[in-house]
Amino acid sequence: MKQIFQKVLTGMLVCLLLFPSTAYAVGEGNIDNGGGGMGQGTNQNSWTPGMEGVRVTVVEAEGGTPVTVPIDLTNKRLSNIAYSFGKVCKISYLGGQGITPDTGVYQYVNPGQSLPRIISSKSLGAASIEAIKSYFTDEQVVRSIAGLVGMDFDTLIGGRYKLFLEPVMYVKFQGVYVAMTATEAACYDEVTGGAVRRVLPTVAFQNLPLSMFLESGDLGFPAWGGPRSGVRSNQEVKSSLGLGIVRFNEVVTPPAVSVYDYEYRVNTEVITSVMVRGGQADPDHPVSVTFHVGGRTMRVNNVYYPSGDSQLVWIRWTTPATPQVMEITVSASGRGHAEKSVITANIVDLDQNPPPDPQADDRNDGFTPGTMPVNEQKTSLDWSVWRPWWQEHWVWHSRGEDDGYWCDHGWWEFDLDTYHAGLSATMGITPDGKNPTASGSTLKSGYGIQETVTARVSTSQSSATTPAQNAVTYFPEFQYGRFWRLLERTGSGYQARFEFQENEYSTYQRRTHFTPIWYPDGSYTPYTWLIDSWTPAGMLSMNLSDSVSIRGNLWMDWHIAPQDPS
């Protein structure tokens, strides 16, 4: 049980973003970050990693004038903040507003979608600038901010306004807890004769200001080109650090439709095909098709089809290990021509966005389940190959009354041989075997689940069909988006098996996914897209899902009692 409790403290899933299947980024994040290691301070002056938030102000896109009262977002529930400096934007301080301690109740908002880690530290590691950008450009997050500041969403993203972001730290200073931005730390340090820098140099003047700065100049603030670690001066902090900006286009449109002919995964055996047509191609006049892919030349000989018809021609190859865009050139010799001379393939790596480190104190009071996605599904595909055969037609050629010879004046006929491939699969979700209180398919939130996908590919032409090679699972706490798990293929061949990869946050290195501690009672249903069984006619794929029941949470299994004095 001690190990389980340790897992609670470091292993609950944080719902970093809640992405509905139709959501997309609505802004462009002009944010970068740095940081470094730090000590934890003294008893009177210290900072606990994770005690952080972000101040958000809506400002005019031209000029940067604040148009809303700033709001402070944080995942923490705070009741011990002795003072802050009110809700003042960095732009206002640089415009001449003085800094004044405010001992009133500190006002903050726990967002429905939990913030990503903002400030890097030695104990928790580096914050992800990509996660921060994704969070503050996600449609659902921006909609929530619009509601919090009392602005219409379409007005906010219409191009007239920007979001101005400032990291906030909650720090013990001179024995009491204080909320301050990087700019406020620098300004307060100046009015107190260096008191802040003397006792909190690293967190207040390195990790906090370097947690956000601009990639490109905007609103009069320069891009930061200085060091990404090390204690910075008050002037550097005020002029260039501790800020991020989200810009919006005048017209918000969904992502552009892909211009790629194929999208493949890295390290995957695939089939690329092209249609060839032209005058009749037969054994007397064969067509050859040449593919140039990744520095290799692959030639398909003896391509046949009747006059005026066509034939699908393909190669089977393995994609590279790194993401990239590849151009595959195609040429045909003889009487045929390829419908495409250049095929563009986008090679992607799905193993790049697993859920973040679980947090035991995460919460999501406004959570509502999203709609499970329905991706393209093809469980059956057919293709065909022309097979020429000779139709004999013997004709007698006379040389005289009793002399002559038979001559075959036949021709090529064609039969069409059709081939087929089919995909079937099952998905099973069960409570992790290390869960001490699970019963059947019911578990408490905060514990892990395990998944098994079995896939069977049947085909009448194995040389032209690959097994199913990848499966990716999405989870309801992320609205079936933003984070996912690429499953590991633990059984290969045409009857393949897939499971979660070993979870780096699991105490026992289990193949597990931790349900969030806040997940409400009821059905918990992950979704899996099974992909990458390739044929000449395209990819076989399948939508899968399974459920367990959530009842109660892990804290109900933890009991603290006084030590027996005996």
C-alpha cells in the first residue's frame, strides 16, 4: 500500500487539455522558454515546484492597451496567500503604474482544463513550451478565457485583440506566501532595495522570467536572444522576460486539407500504388514501371492491360525511422504512362505525445465527456490484376493443291483476377493487475487500466498485403485528443497483438494508463484506431473501443491512523 500511495503522489494523470474531436488551434503562440536548476531556499524564503499559474490579459492587437481586468489561472487551491500586487498587467507597469502590495483575498481561477507545467525546476524537470503553446491556442481554452473575461469568443479571435500571458509564482517570502509575476518580482525588488533578489535569486530571477519570453518581437517587446539560464537583471526581466503573446487571425479556419498523397508512420512496411494506362500492354509489348523512393530504384516489370484500360501497379517498402516528407517519382516505359509522376508521402511519428506525468491533486470540476471520434474505417478492400492469355486461331495457308501450312493468327485476351484483404479486430480494457481493489471491470479512479488489441488480416495475395502494424489509443479525459498512446506491437504477423507501452510513471513499469483521480463515476471508454495494414487499394483500418466502470476514487483506499504506541 505504501508503494501505491507513492504512485498516487507522482502518478495521477493530469488532464492537460480537453480536446473535442472537432477542436483545433485558434491562435498562434509567440512564446518560448528556458530555465535551470534551483535550490529550494530557506524556511522563511522558499518556493515549491508546481506552485505556479499564469496571468492572462486581453489586449488590443495594435498598441497593446489592456481591455480586460487580468485573470490568474492556476491548478492550485490557494488559501494562504498573504498578499499579492493586485491584477496588473506587465504593460501597465511599464506604462508607469507603481507596484503596491494588496493584502485582500487573492482572486484566482482553477480552469476546467488544467494548465501544463509552466516553470521548470530540478525536481519536476523542464516545462514543455509546446504544451504551453498548445494549451493557450486550443479553441476550448480560448473559449473558456473569453467567458471568464466577459468577452464574446468570436470577438476575441476576430483579429483586434491578443492574449498577453505572464507566468505567476506562489512563493514564501519573508515568512509569508506571496503571489507575483516576474515583472512584479523585479519591481518589488527595486522598491525594497534588493530584498527579493537576496533571498530568492534563482526562482524569481531565473526560472520564473525565463519560463516565458517572445520568439519574435511584438507589442513593443523584443524577442529574447539572451541566455536561457542564469539569473537575469531587473531590467532584463522588465523589458524582455516573463511574457508570452497569443495572436489571432482575422478569419479562423480549420486546418488545411492535406496535400499529401499518402500519410505513413515511421518504420512501417507500406504499399504505394499508381494507376498505369495506355495502349494495350501484353507479353509482346510489356510495360515496366519504375519507382524512385528514398534513394532506391524499384522496378515492376511485365505490367499488362487491354487497350484503353488500366492496371494498378505497386511497390512494397519500409518507411524511414525519422519523420519527413518524401517524394516518390514514377515513370513507365513501353505503351503506358503513369497517372502520377510524383507521389508525395508524409512520414509521421505517432510516438511523440503520450499523456504527461500524473498529478494526485489534479481536478477538473467542469468536465463533460466528449464525443468519441470516428476515423476512416476500411475493413475490406479489393484489387485486380489483368492476366493475359493467348487465344489461338489457326489458319491454313495453301501453297498449292496439296501443299500449305497452318499458322496461328491468334491474339491476346485478358482475364481479370481479383484479390481481397480483410481486417478484423477486438479490443479489451481491464483494470491493471496491480490494482488491489478492482472487481471485474470496475475500478476506482486514479488506478491504471491495461489494454489488449488483437488484429487479424486475411488476404488472397499476401505479397500485396501487410499485417496491421500500428494502433493508437485516445482517452475521454482529453476529449479523445491532445494526448494519446501509441501501442506496442507485442505479437507480429497477420494475427498481431498490441498493448500499452511500459508507462514511465508506473512504479512497477507496467503497461498501464492511469485514469485521472477526478474522473466521475460511470463508464470510462478509451478509443483505439487500428491502422497500417496496407494493400494496393489503400489502407485497412478499424475503429475500436471498450469500457470499464469507475466507482469511487483511489483516496478511498488510503487510510491514515495514529501509530500504535505499543
